[in-house]
Amino acid sequence: MDSLRHLFALALSLFFLAACSQPAPAAIAPDAVPRAADYPAMPQNLQRVRVETVVDGDTIRVRIGNRSEPVRMLGVNTPETGAGSTTRECFGPEASDWTKQALAGQTVLLEFDESQGRRDRFDRLLAFVWLEDGRLFNLDLLTAGYAFEFEPRRDSKYQRLLDRAEREARDAGRGLWSAATCDGRR
Ligand SMILES: [Ca+2]
């Protein structure tokens, strides 16, 4: 009987140990991000390009004709990774890894938004990045909690959806909004 009680105590302590040492909430796979009922439909006639490299969470390089072009994703800002001249921010490397997982080597479709300008002051193209399966990657970054909403010029085409996606991720404590990761701080 004693050994049974010991076994039970052991099982109980293992259970509590497991419960207390839970790591940060599991990452959502890029292709498993929940979509809102009014998720936008991909416009027709977008520019189809191949992703050469992923620079960090919100910036990629694509091949356009015979040029390699940097593309900064509109409406979002992922934390900095600490690479180059940047200062590492909470969840920067995680956001970069997530974008790599989703976009490295992929063919994507670029949507420009004239209200935001074609290029930023670093001469990077500014675009919404669509996957061929109809996902709007900029929006998914926010929904999964890998980015802050960021619109230096207001009212991009998808601003209302971007706002809501950030709010949902924050309310659900996803990604960088979790108390176990950054608690919404950089
Ligand atoms: Ca950034």
C-alpha cells in the first residue's frame, strides 16, 4: 500500500513539475494562423516574385527581373534581431525565424499601396506580401503575435484589419504579447 502511495505522490509531483515548467506558449505554424471571417481576398494581377532571402521578421529580399530588391512589409513592425546595426529586441529572433519558416524560397505576390508610397527612405519597396494559398502574410504576422502594427502614414488599404489582428493577438496573449515572453514590451 505504501509503495502505491509513493507512486501516487511521485505522479502528482511530476504533474505539478510539468505544469509549472511550461515554456512560452507554442508558436502557431505560419500556415495555421486563424483567419477572421472577413479575411481579405487576394487582388488580381499582383506581381509574382521569388523570395531570395529573409532579412528579418518584416523584411525580405526578392528577385525582380535581374535585380535583387529589399521589400519592407507594410503595416507591421517586427522586433529587431540585433543583427547589423540594430539593437536586439524581445522576440526579434523568433519573428525572424517565423518569417523564414513561412517565406524562404517561396514565390509570393506583392501588393503595393500608393497611399503608403512605393519605397521608404532606405529605398526598400513597401508592400503587402501574399502567399500563393491566399494568405496575407503581413496580417498573419500580427494575428500570430510576431509584430506590432505600424503605419507611419495612416490609412493603408488594410488598416482596419491590421488593427483588429493586433488587438486579437494582444487579448489572446499570443507570441510577444504573452506574459511568458515579452508581455508586449520590446
Ligand atoms: Ca522591425
